[in-house]
Amino acid sequence: MKKVKLDAIRIDGGTQGRSVIDQPTVYNYLDDMKSGDEFPRMFAVYDGATYWLVDGFHRYHAYKLLGIKEIEIDYKPGTLEEAQVLSFGVNNKHGKPRTNEDKRKVVEMALAHPLTKHKSDNEIAKICAVSHPFVASVRNPEAKDRQEKNRVKSMKKKLGVESDSTQPTPTPVESDSTPRAADAAPVDPNAGEAPDEAEIKAAEMAMQADMDMMYKLLESDEPLKLAHEEIKRLNLRVAQQETRLHGLMNERNEAVKMVKSLQKQLEKLKGKK
């Protein structure tokens, strides 16, 4: 710990892991400071000449607005490059929660940094305090795209939709007594059975939400609480899907009845010829 001038702390050394500084958070901290709330000390790396801020950027800006000239900080000796690496994993368990953009930024920085770019996905995941699959998706977006396509294909298969084919349309048999298209449109016996594009998209988004929740569980400090919330969400989804399935079965049964009725009419018309 050491008391240093706020102006002596540098914030321009590439040690900021967030995608943006959140101004509402800065002003919230400022209000709390004015009310007398105590904040944890900021953390910096000292290279013998400069204090490079690693953890506490929102606090730093709040102190600036408050007019603070000197502040007690925690620090350790090291180089700027080491300070940058340390910054990749801050705010994992305190401060304003990191967004996915924040996490992506630090992973991209780690993959390009001379001290970490040669490390494995698992090592970088630990340095950045994110999941292993998240690092893999950032390192190799092509592989992520392939995984996404396979996931969508698998989802469509489960939902009964062929990605390279379309539903056949029955060809109506016409005679002088057969109802014209304007009077009665041909009925597809599979009508209502396959989900439409909107439902497929919704299912894809739901699966992505499941994956995001899995990553949150892996990274959370309160996995049991998150797991309980996820169970409630999944139970609701199950109820919604059961309702949808019931509706689809009713639609299918009605369509089958209509087809059978039309087939009987067609047989009668053929018998009159």
C-alpha cells in the first residue's frame, strides 16, 4: 500500500479491460463517495517510474470528479506488459459485472499479447477468468461458425425440418364437378406439423441462451442460485413446448380429417364417370 498522487497513476497503458467506461457507474460511485462510503483501494503495477492502473478505472474517474489529489493504492512491482496481463482478469468477482463485449475484448488482447499469445485456450481462460469454450470461439471463429451450423442442422432435424428440402404440395385432380381452387384449396396432410421459420429461429435463440447460461454457471460465484433460476426458466419452456405440441397434434388431426373427406369426395366423383 502507498499513498500517491492521482495524477501519477497512468490509465493509458492498455490495461483497461472493459470495452467502455460506464458513465452511470462512475456517477453512482461519485454519489456514494460523497455520502462517505469507503471503496476498496485501486491496484496498480509500478515499473520504477510509473504506476500503471490495473484495477479501479471507474473509481479513478469518480475520484477525479470528486477532486481527490492523493489516494492510497495497492501496488506491486512489475513491467507494463505484466500489468496488461493482470488486467485481463480483473472485475471477475467485484465491481460492475463484465459484459460479453468486455470478456471478448480481454480474450482478444490476450491472444495478441506477447506474453500470452502462445498459451493454450485453457491457460488463457484462467488468465481472463472466462470459460474455455469462450476462448476457443474467439480464437477460431471459423470453428465456431461450423459448430453453429451443425447445431442449427441438429435442431432442425429434431424439429422435423429438412434443411435441403421443402414440403411437397399435393396436385389436385380436376373434373367438371371438382371444386375449383377458388372454392377449395388443396390441403396438406402435414399442415401445422412442421414449425415455421420464426419458431426455428426462436428455438435457436433458446439454445444459445442455454449455452450462455452454462457459461454463467461455470463462471458464477453463486452457481446454486443461478441453477435454481435456470430450472425455473426451463420448466416454463417445457410447459410452453407442451402447449405447442398439443396444438400441433390438434391441427394435424383436423388436417387428416379434411384430407380423408376430400379423398371420399374424389372417389365418388371418379365413380360417376
